[in-house]
Amino acid sequence: MITTIAGGVGAARLLAGLVQVVPPRELEAIVNVGDDLVLHGLSISPDLDTVTYTLAGAINPETGWGLVDESWQARSMLDMYGGVSWFGLGDRDLGTHLYRTQRLAEGADLVTITREIASAWNLELSILPASCDPLRTMVTLAEDDPEGTDTPPLPAGTEISFQEYFVQRHHGVPVSSVRIAGVADARPSPGVIESICDSEFIIVAPSNPIVSIEPVLAIPGVREAVSARRSQVIAISPIVAGAALKGPADRMLTELGHEASVVGVARLYREFSGTFVIDVADAAHAPEIEALGMRCVVTPTVMKTPALAAELGQSILDAMRGNS
Amino acid sequence: MITTIAGGVGAARLLAGLVQVVPPRELEAIVNVGDDLVLHGLSISPDLDTVTYTLAGAINPETGWGLVDESWQARSMLDMYGGVSWFGLGDRDLGTHLYRTQRLAEGADLVTITREIASAWNLELSILPASCDPLRTMVTLAEDDPEGTDTPPLPAGTEISFQEYFVQRHHGVPVSSVRIAGVADARPSPGVIESICDSEFIIVAPSNPIVSIEPVLAIPGVREAVSARRSQVIAISPIVAGAALKGPADRMLTELGHEASVVGVARLYREFSGTFVIDVADAAHAPEIEALGMRCVVTPTVMKTPALAAELGQSILDAMRGNS
């Protein structure tokens, strides 16, 4: 088995590349749940759904989240009522949240429910929520956020949930700190530690280091288990030429005192990852990565097409199986 | 003000008739909440929604419940997952439940939320949930219910919720008793007692006496308030020629030891209703009604069209304003 520590879109694309070069049954994804939220009474797991929908070939290609062939009737009604509609709940997507919420109410755990959902989509790879306990990534604003068209003003120092930052405020406000609420008491889902310990190697997907990867590593026991296998860990930089391909990873790194570069990410990952993959655009930084004590792999990492994602997957395989 | 004690479809049709002959601002409906349920984490109030959607002219004319121009994308996904889908949640209808659930989570009460929803539909009549406290009409099965295509078998004596009886099992199994769970501790919504005490007169809609009207009357203080105004109470029989126009009222009456006839309903209502309206098909029973101490009004009560509903509304007005 090959284990991947995964956030949302970037991880989903990498996994969609890997299934082209590895039998899907040999892949397991441990997925961030720090972005999860309860909205309108529904339990929503954005990263789990993005991975599932992408691997099912059902992701909305225009948005990178949600389902293809989506309709928005429920949302139109919510708008008519003046309700909370900043989190885009399509009608088909709602079916997933309704199912998850009902099953949780029946006493099923998130591992079981995630497996059931993946099975309904005929997925062969294993998708594991990092924890069944409620984790919530919280973000503290570094500056006053003025009133928006549909958001109230918030003073600097206010702590809001990740989705309020990311979706409602379009990650447009600087951040002074990130806290993963509930993580001290959280347990890794059954199978997570085993997956890390027993896998052939571990991939850290090109996801946001602070709000996608860290909420997985911060679960007690996970970082230690990954670190113990450092020589069998390969991380892919989500930063290319100083910028995030998607989302606020570059700004967040800077705001939190890190460097928004492959070197900055490598510094965060060096303790637990023996190999670091950077894009060809960053080839000049390879000596700095090596100087941090990581093996550096330079290869195209921008997954604009499924074929490019498969090539990145093959490069990872080659690096970890000694063919590089 | 004219106050109507209301269940779902029959009450909604009567109210839609009344607004044609009375200024809507002079109408208040006190609506049953015993059918309410939480499903998939969503707070659903079927009778409130049926009244609201009907008065808004947005009810699905084919089903008598739910919204017109409805789509079923969320339900299709639930079916794909093998989830609970017996309760028909259309995509537009889901918007209402999402809004209600979110507002409840924010701390708003059901009276406020119901008013907000009615306002969004531009309704002028007042729609009041009978209680903001959780009432649940529970039904005990008189016989074994064999396994259905999507329902597990249940032995006689099992108590299930009203919606499990009505929707999931298509009210096809005999009932030995009905219990309104939570009613002893429930309080009438703010305004309910005032509405009953201060109104010009009180209409008891042609709804199921046992599972629509009784859960309103059983809330502490309501039956007493209605009874105190007995001479100003007019009830319309939901039974015509021994049968319910919709739903299981006739069978339920028989199963619970009452008579499935206008006389059987009159016996249940005589203590608190001075006037009883029966259909022309039941004219022969008028002397029996009068013998029970109720004034009997004989008029067409079957609201096949909006015009017929308006005529019934006018007959009620005439009866209570002395023009009959």
C-alpha cells in the first residue's frame, strides 16, 4: 500500500494521477477533516468530498469543488429566505451531506460513512478521514476585515472557522495565527497509524501545509508515526515559483512568518520527510533543499491535465522505488 | 381576527378559500407541529410548510405537498448511497428546511422563523406554530407490519413516529393508540392563547381529528381556551359520507373506537365546538348532530377547486356572522 496525506483539490488531483500508474486498491488517502463544518444542521466534510468526487470523475471541472451537472434550487430558496448561502451547497452535493448526517445520527462513524460513500461511487482506493473526532481549523484575523456585501465587519484578533475565512471571506484577509481546535483530544481514525507504519511509502500531497497537512499531522501520534518513517516519506511542494497554485498557502506562509517558497515549505517538512519534490521552475533551489537534509526531486508538478498528474505520480513512484 | 386551528392539506385548502372572502391580514392559522421531524439533521415542519406553500400558490398540485417546479437531485444522490429517502425532500423544499434548521441553530424560535418564511412568500395571513416545544405524535401498531420493499418488519405494539406511519408506511397498517409525546411539558407558542381568546371566532379546519387537531388542543391551556369560547367555535368535518377525503382519518377513527362518520367526529368536538359543518352528502345526519348539542350547518365542504373553497369560507362567515 501507498499512503497519501491529503487535503482537498491538490491532493485529489495527485491521487487521480496515481490511480493511473498504481492499482487503485494499493492506494490509501488519509484526508484532512479540519475544514469540516456543520451548517444548516448538516455535517459537511469538504476535503473528503473533493477527493471522492475527483476520483469518481464527478468533480465540477469549472470550480474544482462540488459535483458536475449540479443544480442550485435549494440555494435559490435559501437566498429567497435571506438565509446563509455563502457555502455553496448544490442540490446533488446536498445528497452527500444528507447521507453523512443521517448516518452519523444513526451512530455510524466517519470512517464507515466515508467508505460507504466511496463505495457508492465505485472507488477502489481507500479514503480515510484523518480523525472521527471533531477537529476545527480556526484562523485569527491579523487586520480588521471591513464589512463585505454579505459579511459583517470583524475586528483584528477575531477567530473564525476555516470555512468562514476560506469560502465566506474568500481568504482575502491576513491571518495572524492558526489553531486546530479539538486536536489535543482527537484520536487518529482506526487504520491511520497502521497505514502510515505499514505502507510501502508515504506521500505528503501538494496541499496547504498549514491548514491541510498540519491538521492531519497534529493529531496525537500521527506526526511521530510519519517521522519514524522519514526515509520513506515524499512530500510534494504546493508552492511553485513562490506562489500557491490554488488558495492562500503562499500568503498564509508569509503571514505566519515562513517563507513562501519551496525552501520555506521544506523547512516545515524536513523533520518528517526525507524526500521533497519541487517543480522544474524551482530547480535552482534544489541545493538549498539538499542542504536542509532532504533528498530533492525536480520534476514538473503542475497538474494541469490528468496526463501531467499521472506523470507526477510516476515520478513519485520512480523516486521511492529507486528508479529515478 | 379569525383564528383557524389547522393541520396540513385540508386546512391549507380552507385557508386558501378564506383569503378569497376575508382580508388575509384578518386571518391567523394555529398549525399542528406534532408531525414535525428531524431527518438528516434537518428540522422539518410538514404542516407549516403545506399551509405556507398552499397559501403562496406554490404547492405541488399533483401531490398536495411539497413545491411546484420541484427537482429531486438530492434525493437521487441519497438513493445512490442507499440512504433514507422515504420522506420526499425535493431540492427547493430542502431550502426551507435548511433555512429553518440554520435559524433554530442560531437561537431563533419557530414562531419567528415561520413568520420569516411566510414573509418571504409575501403572505399576509399569520401562520403560528401551535408550540415551539418539540411535540411528536407517536402511533402504536395494532398488527404486525410485514417487511415492505424499503421498510423492515415491525411487530404489533411497536410505537413509531407519525411520519414513519404516514409517509414511510403509507398509513397502511392498523393503529391501536396515538400518543403525543412531549405534550404535557409543551407550552403554546406566544400568541396562541391570545389568538383563541381575542378572535372574532375560531375555525377548526377539516383536518384529521386525531393526529392534526388533537395535537394542537392537547397543548396545556389550548383546549380550555377553545372550550371557553365554544359558542364562537365552528368545526368542519373532515369526514364526508363516512370517508376521509385524504389520509387515514376514517380508518384511524374506527381503529381507535370512534365512528368514522360526521357523528363520530361531532362527538369528539362537541365539548369545545358550538357549530359543526357537514357536507350535503351527510345532511341526513344533521338531527343527530343537533341532538349532541351542536348547531349543524349543512353545505358543500369538498374543496375540489379554489372557487369551492371560497364558497365554504363564505358559508363559515355567514354561519358565524349571523347571515345564514
